Amino acid sequence: MDIQGCGACCLFRGHSRSDLAEGMRMAGIATLAKMVDEADRVLSFGP
């Protein structure tokens, strides 16, 4: 399983790549769009 965090969200919260868990990486909006396009289902959590 590939775990990716939103790069903009991480930076906004003051996290750098070195703060991420092992095997996790920061990704951008293009990666998110590709993941959503290729997924069978997408869950979105928000207010």
C-alpha cells in the first residue's frame, strides 16, 4: 500500500518530509487527481 500526504497541507501545518512516517511521502494535486481517477471508490472526510 502506498501512503501519501498532501504536500500543501503538510507544509501549512509545519511538517517536512523528515517528519513523515517511514514509507510515506508528500504528494501534490496531480497525484491526488490520478489516484481518484484510478480508484474504484473514494472516501472524503471534511466539515
